[in-house]
Amino acid sequence: MITAGMLLYPRAMAREVTRYYRDWIESAPREVGGGLAFICAPPHEPVPPEVQGRPMVGVIVAYFGALEDADDVLRPMVEFGPPAMAMVQAMPYTALQLMQAEAFPKGAPGYFKAEMFDELSDDAIDTFIEMTAEPTSPMAQVLLQPLGGAIADASPEETALPFRDAKWIYHALTVWLPEMGPDEVHIKYTKDLAAAMSKHTRPGVFLNFVADEGQDRVRSSYGEIYDRLAAIKHRYDPTNLFRLNQNIPPSG
């Protein structure tokens, strides 16, 4: 059991909420996790009817320490605003993971982009707000996720993921239904967002956060570790049987 949930704020508060969340989470205890998302409010309970389907700013909070300490630790965020909706309570970790499951209908097309930041600047926040003002699908989400903590504890040489010193990552998940227009419209929306954000980002990304962008993207996301991983692939899978992924071909 953890204490977790979501806060929803009107889109008009996007700049104020995002800057406050950035400053709060960067100074919060390590036991605090979560993220911020530009979303449309889910069209069902427990979201109030007056905000269902409307563009909102969602803040997901999670406290992984003792349940009795959660209220005091999360209070600065939970009471900020105030939010249009606050649903934060004790729940299983799996409930937190499933909170946005209905936003991804089975079989719906999707296109993803992601990049890392050294700093989430005011200018980067303003760009996000501008580029996400008119999503092409009500199921489109752009998440800002803090990194650091245990991620940064591991040495880059110890794992397959070398970029561990980044402070933030954004994840643009554009999902739509066939009746919501041509795929190209939604893909362009996501690519335009990524292009606008490129001046703020740094190399490297978690490859499960992006669509198939080719071998150069795979190589750059592993950096200096790529050659070592290719040698491991050659040892254990010389025929590249396991290739239906963000693939690292065997070095041989």
C-alpha cells in the first residue's frame, strides 16, 4: 500500500502549476514520486462532470514511505491551487499503475516521442504549454517525469542505460481512434511538439518511450555502452532471433 493519486487543475493554470510542481518535486524527499501531465480530463467518475473531457493539467503524486507520514509530505502539492479535483488516498501500487489505463483503448493507434532534460526551464515549460494547447486527440497526453533518486544512484557502467544524470524526461503519448482523422494528423502533432522542444533537450532516451525511429536512434540512446551490448548480443543471440524490438544487432 502507498499513498497516491491525481490532482486536476484548469488548463488556464498550466504555467503556475507546472512551475510550482517543478520546484516542489525537485526538493521533495526521495520517497515522493509521480509526474505532471497535460491531458484531457477522463470522461467518467470520479472526475466531476463539469470538467470531464476538458483540457487540464494533471499532477500524479505518490509517496512510498510510511502511510502515516504521507499527508504531511504531500500537503504542499495537494493543497496548492486549489485543484479542481483531488483524489489522493491509500491504494495498492497496482492501482496507481492502472490509473490512466482507460486512456489507451486496446488496438487504438498511437505514436510516441520522448527526450531528456538537464533542466526544466521556464522557457521549456512555456513551449510545452503552447505546443499542447490544441491536441489532435482527447486521449493525447504529454507527461513531464522527474528523474534522479535511485535512477541516478547506479553508475552508467553498471547497467544498459547510461544516461542517469538527467533530471527530467518528457513523454508525448498520442493515442487516437480511427474516427478521429488520418493517422498523419496525430503523428504530425507529436513530431511538431518534439521539434519545438529539441532546443531544450539532451541526447539519450529510454527506448520504450519512443516509436521506431531507426538504428541511429538506438545507437545514440546507448552511447558508449552500445558496442558492449552488441558484443553481448553476439554471444547469446548471434542470429538476432530476438529482433522485434528497438534492436541491437549482434556485433559479428
